[in-house]
Amino acid sequence: MRMIIDPSWKILWNNIPSHRKKQYSVLVVLIVFSSFAEVISLGAVVPFLLVLTDPIKLFSHNSFTFFKEFFSFKTEKDLLLPVTIFFMISSIVAGLIRIYLLKMTLNLSHRTGGDISKQIYTNVLYQDYLDHIEENSSKFISSIISKANQVVTYTIQPIINLFSSSFILLVIFTAMVTIDPFLILASFVTIVLLYLTFAVGAKRRLLANSKIMAAELSNLQKTLAEGFGGIRDVILDNTQEVYLNKYISSDTPYRNALAENAFKSSSPKYYVEAFGLVVFASFAYYLSIKHGSLVESLPLLGALALAAQRMLPVIQISYNSWANLKTGKAILEDVTKLLTLEKKIFNLNSTNDKLSFKDEYALKSVSFLYPNTNKKILDNIQLTIKKGDRIGIIGKTGSGKSTLLDLIMGLIYPSSGFIKVDGTILKKEYILSWQKNIAHVPQSIFLIDASISENVALGIKIQEINLKRVHDCLKQAELLEFVNSLERGTDTLVGERGVKLSGGQRQRIGIARALYKNAEVLIFDEATSALDEKTESSLMKSIYKLNKNLTLIIVAHRLTTISKCDYIFEMENGSIRKKDSMLSSNLRNRLGKLK
């Protein structure tokens, strides 16, 4: 069987932190110590059995002369206690080293799994916005949580075990060959051939099941996210069985593949053990015929038995590790793809400072279309926004409003045309600096399962949150009265996705969050759509009273929402079709009709 280093292993190794690689070097040294400890404990068997069955032979053996003189042994009876103690100590030391090796292997491999998970999460978070909307988040979540753990189980630990068991096997085999080359070599070759036969027969199914497991694991994560994410509709529409059946359709092949690979990994052990007993009985018979009695061969048979007791599990570990590597091959490939993702946002910002915005933001002949499409979502947009402007944007669904906001926020970049900030072209490397000026209040507010204050100051460490500022922002968002009525105030937990709050309350927290950021440009993407007319009117009055240096961009369906904007832009089919001043009679007439 050819031993080929998988390219994915190299990618994995290259993405392991340098301090972790040093720890693996220490692990290799420990494996070497463990191997020689095994040999010493094994070598102690022969003199121990000899001192029990034929102490005179041991006492008179040439190789024992040095020890007799050094320890002043007078008769063969003097050997019993020290040889027994040496055998016991060597066995205990070898066992302790094995235990410590196991502990270090598990700790190191799982910490490496943590490094991998963190690296994937970092790479994914620093992808472009377009990359995120083109991929299902369940794929990323599955790789970060489940697949990273499975890389530990099916790649890292098997590689360590394969190296460790191979080295230990080599050392034990080399030591045992000196006792009886023919018997040891014949036993070893026979067992290895058996495992090679199993490996050849299992390889194809192991790889096929590996692909099934990798694919279905992502599907399982996706199904769970869909079911729990839309639990209100699931209960309302009584579609629990639909999601359950979808889950089962992925879980069943995943479990079957997992079970089959586990069986193919572990089953050879029992065949080989049964065959090993037959071989051992054959050797005992051979030695009995050769020497005329088993008494003289007992030390050799004892050493063989102990060697087999040590070697068979080691060979099984080697085979099992190989099988696990095949099982985890597809999963490892998925993980390494994410490990090698280029961080498209990371380090693009040449400065930590906010980009200066003192005069105007302008879109010049800007068009945008999504990758691999021909349809322009934005077409030749000409738009200038002065600092301190209150801008209203209206338009039908699909007219390009959201894409325009994504462009202004720097989440996407023009396919053609360019953007200027204070007369300077906004290049990609300055996008992060520009985004420091932006605060966004979407229609659906993202809330974490934490306190109100943590949600208002999202992304800020708890100990660094300015509670006075939180209260001021809540007051401007007209939510402070409600928060003060709660028993725990701003420490009140909002629940998963803000489930403990009403829709309007969630929107107000989103607005308070935008205010807390102290940005230069506030973008409201239908942020008040969940509020009743009276509350919305009151809230908009508060927003319009904000510092006049703040630039407000408000997307809304209701004209009353943007009634006090300086300008209104109406979008249609990706173009700005009309620009109305609030002083124009046209807009007054439209508002009159609405009333």
C-alpha cells in the first residue's frame, strides 16, 4: 500500500500556529520515549520468566555477568527479587508514559481543532458581503463547529496515532527480532498482510462514505437552521413533519455511512485476534516439537505472547487511523477550502482613523450588477449627498433601494463608475475607514441573546459600555421609559433574536444602537415600518432633531415617514427617476392625497 501525503494535510499543517507546531515537536519526543519504554518493559519479560522457570540458566548467562558483579549476586536465588522489581517498575513506567502520551495527544489535537475553528471563522467573517449572500450560512456554521471537530477525530488524531503506533511497532519489532528472527518475522508479515487485505477491500467504501458524511452534515445543519429559524411559521402552518422528514432524509444516510465506516475500521481486530491465537498455538506446537518440551521455550513463548499483546493493538490502531483518514478525507477537503480563503477585508484599511467627511458624498455614473449576471441592479446612478442632508428614498420593491444602500455603506463596490467623498475617489482600501462613518438601522433588527445594554452597544466589551450613553440613546429612540419600567432595566435579557420584545421595541433598540455608534451618516432602511403611526411620528421628530451635522438617509414606503427630508429620491428599475424638494407643490399634493 502506497503511503502518499495528502495535499490537504500540508494545508492543514501550514495553518497550524507556530507555537502549536512546537508542541507537536515535544509530542514526537514523547512518542520516542514511549516506544523505548515499551521495549524495555517487553525485554524485562524474558529474564523475569527465566528467573521463575530456570534461574540457573539466567544466572550463568554471559550477558548477565556484569549485573552479577555490580550487584554482588552470589546465587541464582538472589536474582528473584531484583528481576521481579525491575519487571514491575518497567511495566509501570511504560504504562505511565502511555497515559501521559494519550493525555497530551488528546489535549493537543483538540486545541488544534480550536485553532482551525477560529481560523475558519476569521476567514469567513472577513469575506466580502457578496460572498456571504452567495453562500448558505449553514455551510459555514457546519464547518466551524461540526467539521472542525471531525477534522480532529478523523485527521489530526489519526495522523498522530499512525505516527506513534508505526514508530512503536518498529522499535518493538526490531527488539523482538533479536530473540527469534524467524518466528517474529513470520508473525509480523502474516498480520500485516491480513490488515493490507482488509485495507484494499475497504478503501473504496470508506472514501464513498466520506463524501456522503461531508455532504449530509451540511444538509443537517441547514435543515435545523431552517426549522428553528422559522419556528413561528412552522407551528402556525403545522409543518413540523415536513422539516422532520427533511432532517431524517439527511440524517439516515449520514448515520449509515458513519456506522459502516466505523465497522470497517474496527472489525479487522477480531479476525486478526482469532487468527493470532491459531498462529500462537502453531508456534507453541512448533517449539514443543523442536525442543522436545515447552519448559525450555516458556520464556520465549511468554515474550511472544506479551509482544503480541502489545503489537496487535498497535497494528489495529495503525489500521484504524488509516481508515479514519479515509473517512474524514471529504470533510478535511471542505475545511481546508475555508482555511485557504483569502481574507478580502482584513488589512485593507491602511489607517484606524475614520475617513474624513466634511462636505459631500457623491455617486458618479455608478452601475452595479451581481457577479455572473448581466442585469444591472443599479444603472448610471448620479447622486450627491451633502453633509447634514436629510435624504428620503422611495420606490417599489425590487427597484434597487437596498442595493443603493449597500453601495453607500461600502458593502458592495460599483461595477462601473466611481464614488467620491469630499472630492476624493473612494478606493477599496479606504472602505473600512468610510464605514466608520456609517450606522445602519434595518427593517429586521439583529439582536443577540444578551442584555439591552449589550445590544445597544453591540460589539463593545461589557466592561467598556458607557451606560450613560446607552440611556441617552434609548431616550432619543423613545424606549427609555419602557426600559426603566423593567425590573433589571438595561440588564434585562432580550432573548434569542429579541423574542422577548415587541417588533417596535426591537426597532427602537436598533435605532438606539445606531445613535450609540456616534456615526456621521445614519441609514434607516424602513426602520420604522413596524411602528404604529403615532409612535413613528414621535420617533421621526426625535430623529430630525438630531445634530444638524448628521446626515440621514431614510428609505420608507410611507411618504409621511420622510415628510421632513430635504430631498426625496424615487427609484425605479435601478435608476433615480425623480428628485423632489419638500417645498414642491407636487410632493405636497401627494402628501395631501395620502392624508
